[in-house]
Amino acid sequence: MFRLSHSKAQAFAECRKLYWFRYVSGEPWPAAPPNPAGCVGTGVHRAMKVLCETGDPADGAHELGVYLRMPAHECAGPGTEAHRLAFQFYEAGCAAHASIDSEKRWAEIDTWAPWPSRGMTLSARIDRADIVRGSGWQIIDWKTGAFEVDEVTDAQLDIGHVALRTSQRMMGDAPVTAVAWNLRTGTRRVRALQKEDARATMARLANLAQRMQAEQGFEAMPGTFCALCDWRQRCPEAAEVETRGWDAHAAPEET
């Protein structure tokens, strides 16, 4: 069956050639150089996982500290601004954890939702899931970025909702509160989701999967995201836009 994930769908939406590089070409993925924001985000997520599992903030702090002391993560190591921010975000995460009156909780549910009759299977994950006392089911996607794109965040939450209903075999109509919780800004984006929303998400993704499989052109669509693309050194279209800009389209007398 065709395998689909949030990151795969986002790559297809951003740039067909990026999608081709990652999922069709078979080329080895370029090694992504460590960057402070990435190290902070991964480290904090690891710490929040441990905190959810044990309930002891010291356990998560130790996990975060060891991760950031690794030589490969020296860009966010002790003494850097990124290191200070990582522990600041984790402290906010500890406060968030303490504020949840959880009867039962799970950390990083990683699952799949196969749909044989539509020929696709959805890979999905949740940073945290809780049964909140008096409120029912809640899922959380932890964020550490300076800004988020709302529609991308919503798509993540919708897939997380599918992951919860699949992994917990929720056949009933219990509603789910899906939260994108930013530990940098303290903001929370909340979606109230029901069983029919999960059905609609799967139908939409199955239709998208069909379109992705039919794609043949895989044209490059250079944009601002090229600056963050690990494949840019292999993409002449991105290089042309960067070096020639509008001169590639202008008449000789206009250049």
C-alpha cells in the first residue's frame, strides 16, 4: 500500500521536486548539518517524553542535558544561547505537565492507520496523549518554534487524532481535544475533534495519496523554503532563481 505521512504530504505541497528527491528518486539523503533550533527542538521533545513516562522533572532535565552535551550537538551545548533556551522551554514544559490533571497518559504514540480498500496506509504519531480527569481524551503536539503555520499545525493535529483513535481502538464517538502547545511562546492552538473528523481526514489523505501516485512531472517550485532545503545543492532550478532572479525572464533591454 502507498505509505503516507504528514512530512510526505507537506513535501508534496511545498515542492514537487523536493518530494521527488525524498521519496521517489532513491538518491541518498544529504546529511543535514546540526543547527541550534533543531537540536533544541529534538532535545526538548526527548525530555518531555521522559517527563511524561516517569513524572519526575529531574529525569527529563538529565535527558536534555546529556543530549545537548553530545559532540554532534555542540551548536546547542553548554554555554550557548540555544542551551539556555532549551532548558527554558523544558521548564515551561514541566509547568505544562503539572497543569494537566491526567488519569492516564502516554508518550510518543507512533502508529499507522492502514486503509486496504483505498490502497494507502497513514504513518502517524502523537507527542502525548492523556485521559484528563473530567474532560476526556486530549492529545498534545509540543512546539518550540518561534512561529508556526496554522494550517500545517492543524494538519498535524488531525493526523494525531487519527493516530489516537487507531492506537486506542476508539470505535465510539468520544470527542478528542487536540492541542499544539508552544513551549517558547506559551500559546496553545486547540481543535475539538470528533469521530467524523477522523473519517474526513482519512478520506482527504486517501484522495491526496491517489494524486501523489499519479504525479509524473515533479517540477521544482522554488520558494523561500529553498534556504532551508537539504537538497538545494542538487537542484539547478533553485540555484537559477538565487543567482539570476528575474533577469532570467526579462527582455535584454530590461536587464
